[in-house]
Amino acid sequence: MQISRADGSLLARWWFTVDRALLGSVLVLIGAGVVLSLAASPAVAVKKGLAPFHFFERHLVYAAIGAAVLIAVSMLTPRSVRRLSLLLFASALAAMTGVLLVGDEINGARRWLRLAGFSLQPSEFAKPAFVVLAAWALAEAGRRREMPARSIALALYLALATLLVLQPDVGQTLLVSAVWGALFFVSGQSLLAAIGLAGAGGAGIAAAYLSYPHVRQRIDRFLAPVSGDNSQTERAMQSFGEGGFLGRGPGEGTIKSVLPDAHTDFIFAVVAEEFGIVACLALLALFGFVVLRALAHAAREPDPFLRLAITGLAAIFGLQALINMSVNVGLAPAKGMTLPFISAGGSSTVAIAITVGLLLALTRQRADAARLKMPRFTGTPRQLANVGPRRT
């Protein structure tokens, strides 16, 4: 099937304006996630008393749904992106409130809502919508001085962070806080205010350490590891040495039979053991390419809202990947955060697809006044005289 530039359909306009390199790299990540799920999940499923391919089949279905959602969202205009984000954020906050009231409590936390037999984590869907709305508010702060835009951006953050803390979900709270702080700084706000926010963030981490025993235990174990510790993080780190550069081979790893979260939080360790450090570096390069490509778009973008939204979406995608990989190699305490498109998970896969779909929508080529300015003609007078229609 060939698409012509003369075709005025939505699909044709999307194909010739979307960043196909960015789209292709994301689709490669989705495909890699399916393959790696086949390697990591059967052992976990058998250990849990399920059919061997239970998690793989679920991952395959959600990967297909995620790819369809990603492409559909990437066809939106910037105005439609803002409207979708507002609707999604309001719905996610309402669902997060419902989670606190009727959600299932797992290991002392309420993060999941059961609907028609499916588990839903509303906070995953709130993140991309929050980034877009916060970017809009901070962009408006520079355009319209009479509008309380900074207060709106702060209110959006406090609403989401409060609900996350009440669950509690300290890891997601830190992620959202870091991205909001980055947007605040990039938007050109007061440096003194940015320093104050950094101080508040440090105070928040200290409060989490003192208030939540599981946070204190993870940080203490990270700062002062005990020899012979059999924690998931310790076992994940060992897999990198056992796999070497090229790995032990598909299906030959043992970590997936030991760790209950080998198909989710610690799938990067499974990749290291079975496919080697080379495969891990390839995944790291793919994530890095997506983030850097998006930031390059942001650097060239004249519109403040688009520049901030692209930066924020790239940051939340990249930071989540970086945190997951850092935990697997022992550079950060355990956070319970998935590796985008690679880890198993329905809510996280679809929500990340929305994140990247919004990113693709905002980085599409657009014709505006700034981009349609005619370039200055630098030819000779004879060449200038020859410009124009020829007479026959």
C-alpha cells in the first residue's frame, strides 16, 4: 500500500508529519517487550500456579492495545491533546479517590481498582495528563501575567502528589515531583523558587524515610548492604555477572525462577542473564534515542507550551526507564517501577502508550507563521532577474 502526498486523508497527513524515526524506535521497544516477556514470564506463571504462557498472552494483548492507542493518540492536534489530557486527568483523580475508598490493599498500599474483572492503576494514566496540563499552565504563566497560571500548576501537582502519598506510592510521587520541578525550571521561573522547591523535595524524601518503614528499610539496605543479602535487588545484580557480554542463552537463565517480579520490575536483570550486557546496552540506546530525539524537537520548538510538554513527556518516559534500570544494577533503592513497554502490566503499558502517543502528536511537523517565512535570497543579480515565470 502506497500513500501519496496528494492524499488529503487523516492517515496520509499523519504519515507525512509524524517523526517516523521516533515512531519506529518505539515500535521496536514494543516488539522487544513481547519477545522478552516470552523469555521471562513462563517460569513466573508456573511458580504462581498459572498456565505457562498466562503472562505472555496478557502482555501480547496489551502490547497490541498499546500500539493501537499510541497511533490513535499521535494523530491528535495540540488543542485535542490538551482536551484529552484534561479529561484523562480529571477521570484519573476521581478513580484514585475511589481507590482509597474501595481499592484492594496489597502489602499495605491501595493502588488498584477492580473493574469488570480487570485491575486498573489510575495513577499511571494521571501522569502523562498531568505533564501536559502542567506544561500548559507554566507556558501561560509567561504569556499572560494576569492569569494565576503558576498557582494552577502548583494545584495540579499538589492534587496528584497528595493522592499518591495517601496510597502510599512514594516512587511515583518522587517521579512526578522530579518532572514537575524540571518543567518549573525549564519554563524560566525564578531560580530562588526553584531552589526552594529542591529543598522542599529533600524535606519530602526525609519525611517519607521517617514515616514509612518499607521506605526506610529499602534506603538503609541500599546505603548499607549486608553481605549475603538475598533481596531481589541483590539477586538481580548477580545476574549481570552471570550473563556476561552475550548471555547464557534464551531460556537458560535462573533468576526468573527465583524472583516473583522477574517479569515486571526486574525484567532488565532477566535480559542481562539470558541475552547479555550487549542486549542491555541496546535497550538503553533505544530509550536514550527516544528521549534525545524528543528533546531535540523541544529545543527547536518556538511555542512555549509545545516545548514544555515535549520536554516533560520525554522526561517522565526516560526517568521511569532510568529508575527501573538503576534499581536492577544496584544504583538506586527498589522502587517498584516498570520498564516502559518491556515489563508486563496492563495499566502501565497502555498508559505509557498514551504518553508516547502524546509525544508523537506534539512533535509532528506543522505549518505555522514562524516556519512559513520565506528564506532570504542570496543569489546574484542575474539569478534574481531570472526568478519568475518564463515567457514562451
